[in-house]
Amino acid sequence: MNYVNRLCTAVHPRRSFRRTPVTLFCFIILHGLSVIAVDGALADEWLDKGHLKYFYNKAWYDAPSAGVLPTGKVPEIHQFNARYDGTGRWDAWRAEAHYALQIRAAEQPAFSKTPPAVDQTQVANLAQWLIHEPRTQALHRLDRLNIGYTAAHWTARFGRQAVSWGNGINFHPMDIFNPFAPNAIDKDYKNGDDLAYMQWLFEDGADAQLIAVPRRKIATHTLSAEQSSLAIKYRRSTALGDIDLLVSRHYAEYLTGIGWAKSVAGAIIRADATITRLTDQKTALTGVINADYSWNWFGYNIYGYTEYYYQSLGTTYPSSGLDSALRARITRGEIFVTGKHYVDVGMMIELAALVHLTPALVFNVADGSYSLPCNISYEPRQNWLLVAGATLNQGNSNTEFGGNSIATPKHQAYLHVARYF
């Protein structure tokens, strides 16, 4: 088939792997890791793992301007991911490097002519487009590259890495660094950021974490305090539950937050709330509260959750325009919805030991539209995973999930095959 030929062409060395600085840098790093892995004397402990993944995705749109191809067909994308993770430990030192390759192909032109910017705001540009054509894309990158030191009561790591904060399940007000979208299918890895991370452990079990994320201006490619972030989070366990306190300066805005989590009658209840002083001196509020619980019903193991999310910057009708602060957060990948009030519920039902059914609902309270994602996963053998699913979006015209031209696809179906090693 055409897409198979394009996938093969994408990885052909004469066409794709040109001798560019990023390509050579990735090769040098991975060659060094392989030397360390072979010579055990260079490391007290060496761990490596990775995966190969194939994704098939087909999307349907209501609005002709929202993704339908010139031929009248809807996008049908085939994607291949490869990843190698290497981690070495030397006494109290730890080094990490992850290489990722992504190839996407379509039988009809489906990608923009201009390649999306990758790593343009990072301190180091560790990503490169190998191919960017209307029907084929190939991108490779070093998604983790950091070194760290661990002492008795503190830890420090410097370089490209990922950090997750907050208590959200699908919505993450306190996770301001590359959170997962509510409809994300693959959540194995967050994208890495170039940052400095430090953690202090206190005698009473509390801890404090500090993150500094320097970023560049895209226009000038210079480091900018207005684009950077500095955040500190303190966590302490009390009789009332686990408490998180967050203070940060994030993209020239001051954000404070509080989180709480506690076990109640076998369920876990969590909540996060943030308040941000915007650059125009206005105030933005976000918050989430959720609960999850596991039980057995007619011999089936079931996990379920419910969650409520609020953002003051949201709008009822996205076609009427978005607040500039909300649009900036969507562009940065911090927020993925445009409304104010959302309720989401979900379950994971263990149909058999290696088969899980996962239905869910994301409901926009204000406009009445909703998204229904559902998938079934199966592990046919050790280190293999098959996932098949679909997402159905419903709502009146001019609603978030109702087929509006600026919204997500009306419907989509996907197949995911993964091999871990």
C-alpha cells in the first residue's frame, strides 16, 4: 500500500538521516550510552528500555474547512514511534538520555507545508525534522538528557527532563509543565523540558521542590525572563490529608496554588486550585476536584472516577473568540478546552486478566456538548499491548464538541500496537 511505501521511504538513510548537527549529536550521545552499557565497569548500574509503537487514526469532521482533504476524504494517519531509554548510575550520580523517532504517513496530503516549530523555546535544540512533506513526516529528538545527584536529604537534576505536579485525573491546574490532554491516548511519556530541578526532604516527611525553566523568545532566539518559569511546591502530610502549596512566576504571570488529597471510606478525594495574576492585572482562577474508587461487581474488578473542572477564562461559545490569556495557554499546551465548567467520569473494567474496557465521558456543562472516548486493551503476551478505541463527540452547532470548525474532530477511531523491551 502507498502508506507502507512512504513509511519505508521515511526511514531510508539516503533520504532521511542527513549529516546534520542534531543527527550527529544524537548519534554521539547514543554511541556513548552503548559503550557504557557494554562496559559495566563504567557504571554501578545500567538500565535500558524502550518501545516500538504503531498508531492508526482516522478522523471525521462535520465542517468542510476543519480537516476534510481536498479530495473530500477524511484524514487517515499511520504513525510509527521508536524510543530508546538509557539510564546510568554511579554512586550518588545519575544520568539519563532518551532518544525518540516519530514517523507519520498519510495516503492523501494531510500535513501543513510549513513544519511546526519544535524546541524553538528550549535552551538546547535537540530535535529535527528529517522529512516534512504533505504526506510524510519524520522527526527525531533527544527527549531526555539530564544528570542528577542524590544526597541524604536533597536531590538535584539538570537538563532535559519531565516533572508532573498536582492531583488532577484528566484536568491538571497545578501541572503547568506539559500536562497530558484529557483525550490523550498514549500517556507513557510527557515531553521533556530543559530545566533545573531540586528537591529537599525534611525530617517530618515533608518535601519542597524547586523548578527553574529558562526559555527563549522565538523571534530573537535569546533567553528571556518573560518567557521563563520559576516555581516552588511544598508538600506535607497532615491529619486532614496531604497538602500542596505552589508559588510560581510563569511566563511573566504570578501563579499560586493549593492542593489536597485524602483517603475517605476507601476512595481517594483530591482537589487543586490556582489563582493567577495576569499581565493585564486581571485574575484567572482554575480548579479541579475528583474522587476515584475501586470495587468488585459480579466478579469483575472495576476502577471508576468522577471529576469537576473550572476555568474562569473559558467561554460558552468558542466561535465568538477566546480570551487572549486562554489562547496563550492553549498554544503552549497547558490547557486543552475552551469552556468554563466540565464534568468527566470514567471507568476501567477488567473483563479478563489481560483485557480492560475503558469508557469515559467529558461533558461541557455550559453548552451541553460532550465527548465519549472508549477503548479496549489486550495484552496478548508479555511486553505487547493492543488498544482499539473510538471517540464520539456530540453537541449542537457552535458548541465545543458539536463539530465546530475550531474544535477537535467530530469523531475518530484508532488502533494502537506497542512492543516494549
